[in-house]
Amino acid sequence: MMKRVLLLMSIFLLIGSLSQAAIPEPKAYNDPSLIYLTLDDGPNWKTGKLLDVLKKHQVKATFFILGKNIEGNEHLLHRMITEGHLIALQILRTGNPISGIARL
């Protein structure tokens, strides 16, 4: 458990240090060309190819990741951030499933 907490803290420190990159001005919420793309349960074996497609088409997404999938996929999380995507931690609790931003 402590190992996971330390891993999550390291990921969020990495995210914080990269968040200083230039962020483009967001579109207005009533812009008909605006679409919100969210992807769940990653990162996994498909994430790298998905990031390639998003980059090719200059599309940004929000990735809801599973904590158990972080270890060994840190390079994908780093890539998501550097390419301008958002990351949120998907949390599932027995009897009370919720999704949201990680709480430390």
C-alpha cells in the first residue's frame, strides 16, 4: 500500500513539474466544434498507439487511469502530459464506485 502511495505521489510531482508548459487558450464551451474525449482504464498495451493517433490528428483527451496500471507505464503518463492531454485517477470502491481526481 505504501509503495502505491509513493508511486502516486511521484506521478503527481512529475505532472506538477510538467504543467508549467504552455497551454493553449481553451475554446468556448458553446463552440460547436468542441468535443470532450475521455478514455478510461489505462494506461494499457493500446495507449501508445492511441497517443500516436491523437497526435496525428492534433486531438487532446482526458485519460482516466487506474492506479494498478501506473507501474511500468510511467513513460506513457509522461507522454500524455507532454503532448497536452489531461490525466485523472479513476477510483473504484466496492459498493460505491466513483471516478475523480486522485486524493492524497
